[in-house]
Amino acid sequence: MVPGRLYFKAFAFLLGLALSGLTSLTGMVAAQSGAQAGDAKSDGWKLCNRTSYVIEAAAARYEGQGVFVDGWKRLRPGACEVALEAPLDPGIHYLFARSSSAHRGGRRLWGGDQPLCVDTTGSFSVESPQECSEMGLEARDFRPVLIENTKTWTTSLTETEEFDLEEASAAGVQRLLDNAGVFSGNIDGRIGRKTRAAISDFLGANDLPSDTSDADLIDLLEQVAQERGREIGLNLCNRTDKRIWSAIARRKGEGWESRGWWLLEAGGCARVIDEPLLTAEHFVFAEMEDEGGMRTLKDATDPFCLARTRFAINGRKDCGASANRQGLFAATPPAKNRRLVYEFFERDFKESGS
């Protein structure tokens, strides 16, 4: 579902670039047009983060016969940054964004269906080649943005909750407090008494002044959350050069739970369980995109329920009765020191059509 503020001019629609809502796996991009649309003071193409996530964005533009891509522009929740300085060249530009690796549940993506090349490992500025691998780059699906002003244009990144910039900053602090294991509460953009007390305790424990800015607090909490994520939980990693759709299953109480989907780009990882792993059994499901069709895991023998979209399903029987389907999962090795990294290699998958 696209928020009411999300719109493009009829020109973009006629070009076949009209925006539609993305699934919860990808998030949403909202574009606000007009010279006075943004909250940042500088001229140019401004990106505003109206989400509760720290976001890393890559922007692309046409120059001559090529498309140049620049990344990554880091956006704190509630912040606006200039992605491209004025004067702007009116016309189609492109945008892709991902949430910080500090956040739980794998990276959220904001994008579309235009593949362009990026460097996933650090800052870059490149002309996107026909084949990304030729330059050691990887393809990501960008969303078109129609810019109609030479001086200033603003694109807002949003999620299901419609935060303004001030609420997004507060919601970002709330989410990172939870991700860092400091305090867990509602992520609603309104910080209450208990949350303020947790922030005060956190600042005191780290010898930081009580008047520490929200920006500095977000930066520190992001670092703590990233370190915490390396120490606990279950991470799935794609060691192939293709995209993989993954899911997990494990015991929940006296029964079973299956959960998905996590999209693993080539060489990418997702943290799918954000708590210390116990001795209970864990299972993984994966389908790898290939030219000949989807390829499934060779050694998958344990049946659990799956759904078409993002899901969390209790139980593992009668999948069809609840409009789900059954898939075969593979057992993981036991966790060590409360954590496990499970890697998918191409040799782990059946041949297409088998």
C-alpha cells in the first residue's frame, strides 16, 4: 500500500514509471515534488528518511550515454541529506536504499525494478556497466524518480507507519534501543518516561553527557547493535552469485514455527534470529533463482509450511488447509556459543528441473 503522499506526475505514468506499493520485504519510497517540498536547507536532490531505520542510499543519474551511480549516503532516522547537488537536470533519476546491518530481521530494501551496479562493501561512484561482475560490482534493483525542478527536489523514504521527521528520529532511537538490547518498547515515535530512563542509564553507563544529541545517540546505539548482532543469533549467508529466498523453522513452545522470507543477494547475509540460540533444532529452507527456474536444497528432508508473502506460521501439519504450501527444510548444525552462521553454496542446490 502506498501512502497518500506518494505520487508521480502523469508524465511518469505515461513513461511506464508509475509507482506501486512494494511488499514488506522491500519497504516503500515516497516522492514529494516541488521546490519547497523538503526539510533540508541545501539545494539539490534531497533524500529524507521518514523511517525508524538507519538507511544507506545510492542514487543514479544519466550523464551522456551512461548512468552514473553514487553510494552510500547514510541517513539517520528523521534526517535529510543531499544526494545530488544543484543544478539538477530534470528527468528520470534512480534510487535504491537499504537499512543498516545493525537492525534486526535482515536488511529492508527500498527499490524498484531497474537493475544498476553498486559496490555493496563501501562508498563508490561508478558508471554502471552492462555486466556488474566485470568491475567487481553487484546488481541492485533501483526505483525511478522523476525530477522536475532544476534547483531542488525531495524524495522521502517511508515505511508502513507515516512518521514526520521528528517522529522518525524518536522512532529510530526506540528501534535502536531494542536492537542494541538496551530497552524494548513500542516503536511509535513517542518516547515515554521508561524509555527516557533507559536512555539516561545507557548514557551514564557509557560516560556520556545527559545532553547528548539524538544524532550522537543514534550513532552509538547503531554501533552497539552491530556488535551485539555478531555475538548472538542465526545468520544466513549467500555464497553464490545468484539471489536466494530463504526461510527458517524451529521449535516454539510445545510446537513448531516456520518464518520467512529473507532475500539474500549474491554474497549477502541476513540475521534472521536476534536472540541467543539454545540447543533446540533449527531448520532452513532456500530457493535459488536461476535461468532454468528455482533450485531447491539437495539435503532438505524435513517438511514445514510456507506462504507466498512474508509469513510466520505456527505448526507444520495440514499446510494446504490454511492456504499455505509445504516445503522441505534442511537441519542446521548445532549452535556454538549462542550463535550460528549458515552458509548456502551453489553445490548445496539441486539442478534446475530436478
